[in-house]
Amino acid sequence: LHQQHTKLKQTVAMNEAVLSLCCSLGVLLVVSLGYSCIKPNGGQCIKIHLVYFASAICLVAFLPTNIAKYVFTELTVSLVGAMYPVYRATRAVCTPDEDDDKEWLQYWMLGGVLFMITTWVDDVIKQNSVDTIWLGSLLFIFYWLYFPLTCGALVVYEKLQH
């Protein structure tokens, strides 16, 4: 009986890991499609920023916990905040256009600061419910930095520059 219980726990853990991986890859697909299919507008429309953050807050706050624990994970944040930007920045460097290089340099300047802050905050936050909210917030902040309709990195860079 103990052996069956142990095997059942291992199966559940494996299923949860696969589900989490699938959710992370699904979010990455949505991010990739959003970035590739939407024309950048320079982030000048404040309404778009408000709608983006209102939507993000609603999703993070109201997505049921049993779903959010698979979507808002460290893997998802790493894919959206680091791996996809590495891919896009590498592609940008390989083009003769310098504007895309500048875009990704701005992202990495702000993203690097954000990654440093997250390292400290991750050590402070250990509760699962708070951790899910933190990871969901990070996911949307990282995406806001390079989402074509918000161009958050450009907006912050220009505000700091003036």
C-alpha cells in the first residue's frame, strides 16, 4: 500500500511538471505571436498602457490558483523575460538596422535591473500564493518592456533620459 501511494505521488508530480511545461510553452507561443504579429507604435498611447496593466492585474488577481500555479512559474518568467529576448536580440544584431539593436539594448538595461531586483525579492517571498502573484506580475512587466504596443523599455528609457 505504501509503495502504491509513493508511485501515485510520483505520477502526480510528473503530470504536474508536464502540465507546467506545457503552460509555459503556451505562454511563450502567445508572447511570440504577439511580438511578431503586432506593429510597434512606440508606446505613446497611454490608453494602451492602462488597458495592458488593467488586464495584467485582473489576470494575476483573478486567475484561479489551481491554474495560476501552472502558468505563473519561474520557467515561464525565464522564457518570457530572458530566453525569448535573447533570441530576438540575437536576431536584431544580425540585421543591418540599428533601431532594433537599440530597442533590445534598452530592454536589457531595464531587464537586467529587474532581474537583480527579482533575485532579492525571491529570497524574501516564500509563500506559494504570494509567489504566484509575484511571478505573474513579473511575467507581465517583462512582456510590457518589449510588447510592440507598449514598448515599455523605450518609454522608461525616454523618461529617464529627459
